[in-house]
Amino acid sequence: MKYPHFSVFASLLLFIPLLPACDPSVLPIVRCTGNDDCADGFECVDRACTAIPDRDGGPDAPSIPRDTGPLPDVPGPRCGDGRLRSGEMCDDGNVAPGDGCDATCQTEDEWSCPTPGEACVRLVVCGDGARGSSEACDDRNTASGDGCSATCIIEAGWDCPNLGLPCVAAGCGDGLIAGTEACEDGGAPPASGDGCDAECQFEDGYACATPGSPCVAVVCGNGIPEGTEQCDDGNNILGDGCDPFCHREPRCTGGVCTAVCGDSIRLPAEACDDGNTRNGDGCSSTCAIEEGFTCMDSGMEEPSSIAIPIVYRDFRIAHPDFETFGGSDLTIVTNMLGADGRPVYAGTPTTPTSSGAANFNQWYNDVDGVNMTVVETLTLGRTAPNTYQFNNSSFFPLDGRLFGNEGNGHNFHFTSELRYWFEYAGGEQLDFTGDDDVWVFINGHLAVNLGGVHGAQNGGVTLDATAAASFGLTAGGIYEVALFQAERHTTQSNYRLTLAGFNAVRSECDFECGDGIVTRFERCDDGINDGRYGGCLPGCLMSGPRCGDGMVQADEGEACDDGINVGGYGMCAPGCMLGPRCGDGVTQGAFGEECDDGNVTPLDGCDAVCHVEIG
């Protein structure tokens, strides 16, 4: 009783646990930013894992003691931790911008971030046909060089007016080749007659090597193919595969002619032949019909005229065979063309109207100092179905040219040569009236012989069964007509050539608007092209109203149209329907909505941005 309070104080000491600060068996303090950072049976309190009290009345689980020093700077809940929290529309586990979820955890335009902690998904990509906010164009591919680059940037010289459709040239005359343009000489305004016409297409006789620079005239016959020249063998010889206009010719050997793509004559082995070897115009460089085009044989719609290359060679009056002889002479040439495609002299050693092989061989070959050559075309007009004729009773094509008239009223001393190819069907007829000498060879065989120095005479041949057997012709085969003429006397000059049934089969190609295939000359082709909603306009050059044109067609059921329509929160979804958004009656917590009462009216408990109103 001397110390009345001692026993009570001592008793209290029995219930004070010893501090374990120096006990090495005590677990270290675990810092945390949330309960998920702590082990089972612990919770995060003041950024330290603390034992959860036992709720069933039993003894408490041991607690991890707290140190007495300051807590380290441990980040709390934050943007970039991969967990979606109030005020965040996304959280992809980082704060890097440009990946769909920005540094403040807001969803970036044209992205969707459906799962917190995972990468966002790009809703609009270059090449999908939908134009994103960072895209200037989108032609449904990622190839550069077609107007819309691999990163959906409009390339120089191009215009891309229709989303999801091919780009077109910005304008002929800007110095940049684009779209269907073949050339650009920088002419403003563009004009024809300078090598690159008003539609920026090549003109014959020019080379346009550098876009934006003037085209340069080329010289056919210099042995160098340039510009639009298909060939250039450096000579004026017809029938050797390259004519004097630098166009390809069929090649004929031993009476058999083979197809040569680009010679304007569609042979049986070719699906088409439009006279050039360019791709993209309907008939390819290998003479195959290109997708989206139709190519029609010219025989189905006969042209009003045909132009055949012809070679003139001028001679002086002093030549031994000119202005010397007179009378008909059917013995000058043999019945077959020579291996070089020229008439073979038959004199032994001369004939009544010729002076020998050496002089005759100059008639149809270029010989310096003896003759002068010019290449032109002979145009035959259509006079009846499948019939063409050239008729001139005063035929003086070289008046005042080359060696000139030499004191006469006309230039009377020249020869001419032309060649023409045809597909034998039977019944073809050739007629000729003229002077002086005229020889016509078909498949290398002499068919018309009007040799000698004489007035106008008539000759012709009909390719019936007898003639076909004589000339070695087979139905469907391709054969050559070679016509040689000479004017040798100062009296008159007649030239009348009639070809009936000899039409060469040529091709004319055009794009087929309405076949559902978009060619380089079309911008839209749905197979109907009547301007209906979602379709194409007539002519296949523009698309009609549609979802994605940036205009809301409410009468077609569109609820929105932002020109992209790829969906995403607050955006217009595919089909021009509204996507998930504040006011749709569904609370999208992942996008920061705290509520959604189906409207965006404030002061009704849920405000215009779907946050709970207080008070």
C-alpha cells in the first residue's frame, strides 16, 4: 500500500508490445501507390502496405511497422500508369504523344484506345480510301508517283479531287507530267504544233525528253529512234520492217508476213494494233487489249480515207533511161521480186525501152548524184463500201522540187514506190490506170505489168481462187502489195489506183464507261453511272453523292458525315452513323464519362460532357 499505483502501472506495461525496430526478422516496409501493389492481407495506407485488420474477432494479422523517417517521393495514380482514371479518356501506359493517347491521357484524333494499358489503334491510315485530318489525299493505295504519295500527300503536278479515286493532272502546261499526260513542254497556255499538243500528248516528229522544256524536232532517217519514232533504220526503203516515216512494218519472208505490234495493221496473232506501242491507251505495247477498254477493228467502221507511205525518186532528163525510149515493154522485169524486195531486171542485156541492169537498178534505190528522194503519203478516199481510190490525171508530185522541172512545164522524170499489207479473204480487186511503167507484185508475184514508155494504160487483178493459187495465197494469211511506177517522158502523167476489199484491219480503242472497271481515263465507274446515291455520274468522270463526301444527306439516312467516317468516340462511324458519344444513353467510363442520361442538356444531374453535376 506504500505505492498504491505501482501495481496498476506495472500491469499496463505487460500489455505494451516491445518495439521491433531492431529485430532483423521484421519485414521491410513496402511502398505502394494502390492496393494492387501490396500482397494478400495488406492494403495501401499512406503509401505503405499495412495489414488488414481481422474482421472475425480473432487476433489481428501482423502489421508491417512504419519507419519514422520521411516517405520517399513515390508517384501516386497518374496519366501513363496504364489504368484509366477519372478525367482520362485513355491510358496506354506512357505519356508519349502521337501514338493515339496524348501526354494528358486524352484520345488523339482518328485513334481508338479501347483497352487501358495496351497500344491504341489507328482508325484512319493512308491507303484506306478515307481521308484523315493529316492526309491531303487518299486514293486507296500507298504507291507514290500516281498523284497521292505513300504518305497521302498530293504530289507536284497532280490534283486529287475525289476521295478514294485516282488523282488527275493538275493542268496541262504546268511543266509537270501527271495523270494521262504524255509530255509537258511548259507552254502556257498549252498549244499544238510544237511537239506536245494542247492536251499534253505527243505529236509525231518530236522528242520531248525534259518535262517543262520545249520539245525538239527529230529527224527520221538518222538511224537513231527518238521521240515517238517506233524505229529508225536510216534509209528510205519500204518493206524492210521500218518505213521511211520511222513506223514499224510487217516483216515478210518467203511470202509469210509476221505480226509487228505498232504497225497499225492488226494481224491475226494480235488482239489489237492502234499504231503505237504505248501502254494505258487500250492497246498495250504487246498489242493486247487492256482491261476496261474495247478495241474495234476499223473494218467494222470504215475510215473516210487511208494514207499509204510512198517514196519518190527524182532523176535528171540526162539519165539514159529517161526521155530516150518509147513504146510498151513487158520484158523489163522478171515475174518475182528479188530477195531485196525490188524488181529484178530481165534484160539480156537490155530491153526495148531500157539501157541495162546497172541503170535500171537505180530506179528504186537511193544513189547519190543520180537521184534525189522524198517520202510522202498517198491518200486514197473512200468511194464505195470497202473501196478506196486515188485518181490524178495530172500527176506531178515533184514539180519545182529536188532536181526541178529542168525547163519543162512539169517535173516529168521520177519513179514512185508504195507497199500495202492486207489479210487475204478472197475477191479483193486492184485496178490501176497510169503511165509510164507500172508493176504490181502481190506476195512477191508479178500481178500487173504495164511496162514501157506509153500513154495511160489500164491494168488490174482480182484475187479469186485461180489468182490465189498462182500467187500462193491462203485465206487468213497476211500478204504484201508492192507497186512500182515510173514517169519517163514529157507528155502526160496519170495515176489512178483503186483498192477494193484490201482493207487492212486496224484497231481503234476506247475506254468502256459502264463496265465497272476504272481506267486511266475514268474517275469513277460503278457499272451503272446514273448519278444515284453512292454511285457514279454519267461519263465516268465524277462520283455522285455518297457517304464520305463530307455532306450530310439526311434523306439517304445519313446521321453525320465528316468525310472520314471511321468511328471512334465522338466521331462519325462507318455508314455515316453516329458513333459512341456523350448523350447516347450509355455511360462510357473508359472515355471519362461519369454519367449519360441520353442528352447533353445541363442542370439535369448529368452535364453536357457527361459529368455528374453537384448540388
